[in-house]
Amino acid sequence: MIFENATILTMNPKREIIERGAIVVEGKKIVAIGKQDEITTKYPHLSRINCNGNLILPGLIDTHVHLAQCILRGLTDDKKFELMEWLTGRIFPLLGNMTPEDGLASSSLCVLEMLKSGTTGFIEVLLTEHYGFEGIAQMIETSGIRAALGKVVMDMDPAIRDEIKMHPKMWETRQVSIENTLKMYDRWNGAADGRIQVWFGARTAGEWNRPDMYDEISKLAKERNMGITIHFAETPGDVAYAKSQGFRSPTEFAMAHGILGPRTVLAHYIHSDAEDWKLLVQTGTTVSHNPGSNQREPWGPALVARMLKAGVNVSMGCDAAVANNAMDMVRDLRVALHATRVFEKDQAAMSPETALELATINGAKAMGIEDQVGSLEPGKKADFIIIDLDKPHLQPVWNPVATLVLSALGSDVDTVVIDGKIIMQGRKVLTMDEEAILANIRERKARLAEKAGVKIRLQWPVL
Ligand SMILES: [Zn+2]
């Protein structure tokens, strides 16, 4: 099949942009890409899809997602919360009361939203057993998206669990959490023709976890070439904890406990400096920059421009819908760019081109699949999206990268192709039942709020 008559942002090593371009897809792969005239002459017998002069680019990769928290979107925007109040008063009771059916409903909504806004691959950070890992993995398989599913591992004393009012259903012993992760790894890693990976989703280093758990999971992960993802160096408390353990910084704690490496993704990663970045570069560790939630929460910006300059692989993630409200990577390209420019007080601190690298090729590297996706090149998997440019807010196009990063939204994605298969066309997702997913989430949201006894009071009177 040929996708023709498009402007193509290849994101190949030369970052070539092809005007009046075409892509030839056979099976799961791209077999040729180039100027339309040459391609159609070379492949005269293949069927063609006319892209109407629209923009094709690699599918976006979201490296920090909480599938189960999509059901909580907008739940904590009614007042200012301290972190523990936010967790114990709102988040824990709701997440703890979720059934596997609720977990599946929230995850389906999240995947649907990601597909509809051009995300073709993602890393989930903290799935627990009670969200129903099995049902979620099956849904991922049929949806057609690419995913690294981080299954939670933790080592929290039950006394601490009770003190912080974590719902018992969210808690697993260290042994059980590790055993269940490995069971899921054996069952699902490499499934769906390699679209699904299973990772360790480690709970944050801090007083809630015994530090030697990280030594154990690092060893197990290395034996299997398995990924690890973790919220890391996000709050001042994370820094204080590393110091209390005798380390200069959270990054040095991570280095000592074996967490750093080419299969590790550190989310948020706000509190760090040049000495830390040397360790990330040396070990090939990736950062997931979460500009949407970092802008919302009070812990400050990540030093993205400086990390990139130091050679760190920085990718991008939307985080949870309860901390960023939309899983829209196209929107967050702009948030990343603006936040960095404001923080550095420098318009050159981040270009649209750099923002797009975070969300494509750098994200592919984070998932350990940069040889397969993240750019459009012959031999790579056909994972790409088409942006409909025929809209007032996207015309005229002087610079297609700037149009995408600074003017477009996820709702401008018209078509999604993953593994050579058309997953969305004309904004209709062909692998999921959108109407049923939306009806289900409305019903489950009401039921869950009642069961958990959580009520929110809006600032304005509700009649
Ligand atoms: Zn998160």
C-alpha cells in the first residue's frame, strides 16, 4: 500500500522533510519512502491512499502514563492540596476501591484518547494487580497500540501503609509484587507480535520503600533485559531521602542501587544537576519529561534544555489525567517548548524540532525500540500518524514542524497506522468501540465515587 501526496517529517538521522512524498508499506514495515513521482513509478501496482497534501510523521511516544487514573480526570482541580491530602483524601480511596472492571474501563478510555491524539506507543508506570493486569493487557493487544506495561513493585512496611492511609488493595508485599511482575513478564512480554513489553514499575525511592528492593529488581531486570520505570527526583522529599541515605543526590542513590541503565526511564526528574547528568549519559538512562504535570504541580521545572545539552536522552510523557488532564502529546509538545523557554528566559532554549524529537525518536529509545520505530525509514515498522492540515488554525503552512508543535492539537490527527495496520481513519478508531467506552466510564465514575465516599465541592454553586 502506498500513502501518497503528503509532506513527510521523516525524523531520520538527517531529519529530512519530504514534500510531495510517499511511503510504501508492506506487511508491518516501511519498504520505501521518498518523492511521490519516484515511488509511484517504482511501485505501479500497489494500491494507493491519497493523503491530500497532509502531514505524515512518526507516531508519538508517551513515556509516562497512568492508565488507571484516567477515570479520575479533573478530580483534584477544585482546591489547593498538600501532597498527602491529595493522595489520602482523594486518590488512594478511589484507586483502592477500583475493581478490575473499573481498571479496564479507565485504561480503555486512556488508550482510546491516546490513539485519537496520535500516540502509538507508551510506557505505563504503576499497574497493580487489582486493576486487572490481564484484562488490560488483552485490551492493549486488540487496540493495536504499542505498550511497555510497568507492573508495580514495592517494599512498604504495613505500618507505613496504614499511617499514610494507603488502601490495602493498592499494597503488595515485596515478594508478591516481584513474583507477579515476573509472572506477567513471562506471559505477556513480547506478545502481540512484540507490541507489548512488561517492565518493573517501581514505587518511588523514599521512606515508603526499603532501598535494597532496588538492588533486587535491578538484578532481575538485567538478567532479562527488562525495563524499569520509576517516578524519580520529583519532590524535595526525594532529595532529602537520598541525603538521609548518605548520597549527594537521588541520582547517586539510583547509581548505587543499580537502577540506572539503558533500560531505565526516570519520570519527572526535576531535582538534578550536571554531575547527575554525567551518570545518566554514562549509563544510557532515559528521562521522561512531564511538562504538563510539572507545570501544574509545585515542585518546579525539569532542566530539560540543560540535560539535552549534556547528552541525556530526554523523552516526553503526559503523566496521569488527574495530574495533567489530557493525554494529548500534540498539545504537550507546545507545553514543553513554552515551559522551557520561560524557565530559561531564552527563546532559543527549545525549538519546535527539539520538542518533536522528545516525542518521537527519543521516546522510541526510551522504550528500547529505536531500531524499529520513532522515525520513518525503510526497514522500520510502519508506525505513523497523519495530521489533517485542512483547517483554519493550521493554514497557511510555512514551516510544517512549527505548525505541528505550535498550532496543532491531538484532535487534528486524522489517521493512525501501527505495525502497518490502519488503527484510526477519518478520526474513527477501528479497533475500539468508542461509544461503549464513553458510556461505561460515565457509569463507573459515578459508582466508584459513591463506593469510595469521595465527594468534591465545586467553588461555584451547583444547581
Ligand atoms: Zn506519574
